[in-house]
Amino acid sequence: MKDEAKDITIQPIEAQAGPDGEAATKTLTTKTPAKKKRARGGKAKVADANAALEARIGHGFADPNLLMQAITHVSALKSGRKRGDSYQRLEFLGDHVLGLVVSDMLYHAFPNADEGELSKRLAELVRKESCADVAKSLGLLDDIKLGSVGPSADGRLRKSILGDVCEAVIGAVFLDGGYAAASEFVKRNWTERMHKPRRPLRDPKTVLQEWAQGKGLPTPVYREVERTGPHHDPQFRVAVDLPGLAPAEGIGGSKRAAEKVAASVMIEREGVGGSNDD
């Protein structure tokens, strides 16, 4: 009752004559808007959500804006803001930090492996699908900030950019806490994956082609969907097509790398065995 009383003000209204001819004063009670209370409540919820996200990631950010940038898709930016305010630049940085940390992990974990084997293991561990798996395990799917793209497209887009967001988070942790913090994040989420038994070392494009032939289908067709980035560091998006199947897409620093990723995506989706997806 005490709290409610604080929200009530009594305002006198012009005196009017009563039935007996004497003036009677009426009062009007109004409640003071609780905007400040609602504002404080909203900020508290955001702070709690950020704290929960940091707990799942395993890093408390000195600069929370880095974390927000890492989970913001370009479609969620307000007009006038630069694309650099989305996760794209952090993704670029995180991709290279991830490669360095995993390379170091592999070098020490497999002292008898030659360069070729280390390279194959590295490619398997840092591919987009592996990053997406890590993002899923951390529950980042619902944290991604997207613009208005429709409910069905929203779900598909969130899943397709999970790997990008994971790399962006690594970049954000690196900028906020340095190499040691980023290395700790990667080791915590990649060590178990690194020691999992590997599948036979076969090119995913070969595996997909043999599977297609076994099904009586023609040779898979690869087509370039998009090329982005500067000339010296391009990114290719490639789709692979087979009759009767939905296309599968992959992204890589070269057409061949993107084709292999696209083949791996279709292999995994269709339940095809026999590839290391490197």
C-alpha cells in the first residue's frame, strides 16, 4: 500500500456549491505515469540477458558493445549505420584467430602428424559447419539480432549465419580480452571435437558424385552464387545442384573450397557417409 500511495497525487478542483449552499471542494486522484519504473525494468532485463549470454560464452566483457556487434546481422542495422557495425568485421578477425589457436592445439596434440594431416584436421575443425555446431551448443541461435525478414526466413537465416556469428564472437573476445581469452574460449569448445575419431580422408565432392551415380543421378553441378570481399581476399558462395534435391550452398576463400563446403552440406543433409568434409 505504501508503494501505491507514492503513485497517487491529489489535485483540488474548483469549489462548487453543495445542496446546502455551502462550498464543497472536490478532489481528483490521478496516478503518476510509471515510465521511470518501466525504463528501469527494461534496462534490468537487458542487463540480465547480457549477463546470461556472457555466462554461456564464458567471458565477461569489459566492452559489452563488442558482444552486441558480434550478434548483429547487417539487416538489423538502422539506416545510416555502416555495415562495419554488424558482425562482419569481427567475423573476419575471429576466423583468423580461430585458425591460429586450432593450429597451435593440433601442433601440440599430434606430435607425429605431418603437415598434410595437420592441414586436413585444421580444415575440418574450422569449417563453417563446425563453428555453427559450437554456436548451437552455446545457445546463440535466439540471440542473433536480425531485421524484419519474415518469420520463416528469420529462422532459416539465423541457422545459416550461426557459423559467422561464432567466428564474430571469437573476434569480440579477442579484442576485449586478448589472445589468452580467445584461446581459452576456443580450447573450451574445440578440444573435444579435435580428439573425436576422424572419418576416412576422402574429398566430399568425390563422395557426393559417387553417391549421385549410385542413385542414378547425373554428376553434381556447381555454380557460383556470389562473390564478395576485396580482390586480394575474395569470398565465394557456391551452390551444388542435383535433380530432385534442394540446392546446398558453401562459402570459401576459393571456388574449390566453397564447392567442397557445398558438397559437405549436401552430404550431411542427405545422410551420405564416407567423407571427412574437409
